[in-house]
Amino acid sequence: MFYVHLHNYTYYSILLSNNRIEDLIKKVYINKMEAFSVIERGNLMSLYLIYNYILDFNKKYNTNIKYIIGIEFYIYSKNKYKKSFLQPFIVKNKTGYKNLLKLSFYSKNINNICYINKKYIKKYYKGLIVLSGNNKSIFYSLIKKKNNIKLYKEIL
């Protein structure tokens, strides 16, 4: 059994982190982790750099560290941005990767916050894993309100 940290940011998530990609991968290697995830807030700009750096790093150190791709959006429905929820997603397979790219394309930047309409999540959910998120996620909100029926429907 091994540990995989699923919620890392890099300096591409402006104002959230100053993690350098190289330093993050070195820490993964030093701590003998087999994989890690980077979930940027509203963008996939680190994707190409991480992918290339991982290829070079694995070749140089004869290792096989895996990279899990992710993104975090504020999800809204019916133009209600004030009632949006922050939700992280990670890729499960190739279909998920393609769908994550589509979601990134359909997202909107309003006042430097990345939003996605819930209708796109419903359309492009295949191959993605939704993480429980933080205290701004829909899951946290429903658990806090003890609304188990709506929570169950939201999960399905």
C-alpha cells in the first residue's frame, strides 16, 4: 500500500501556491511516493511542463513516478455564480483526459474566478473522479446541512 497526495498546486494556480514543479517531483521521489496529482485552480497550464519533466526525471533516476492530472472549478447552475461550489476533479483514463480538456474549454473566467456550468459536468463526467474537496465543495455543504438525500443524488 502506498500514499498518493491528490491535491497539490503549483505556481500556475496564482495566489494559491508557489510550488515549483521540479521541487514537487523531487519531494515525491525523496518520500518514495509512486504517484502524485496536481490540481490547478481553473487551468491546465502546468500539464505540458509536468508531463515532460516527469518523462525526463523517470529516465534520469530510473524510476516510474506517475502523474495524475486534475483541475478545480467553481460549479454553478442557472447563472447563479454566488451559489457556486468549488470542486476538484482528477482524470481516471483517456476518456477522462479528453473530457477534462472539454470542461476546461467551456469554463468561464469571471472576476479572476474560473466557473463551469453544471450542465457541462453532466455532459462530460465520464472518465473523471470527483474528489470530496474542501469546505467550499457541494459535498461539505450538504453534509453540514445533514441533507443526506440531496447528497446521495449529487453523488449519483
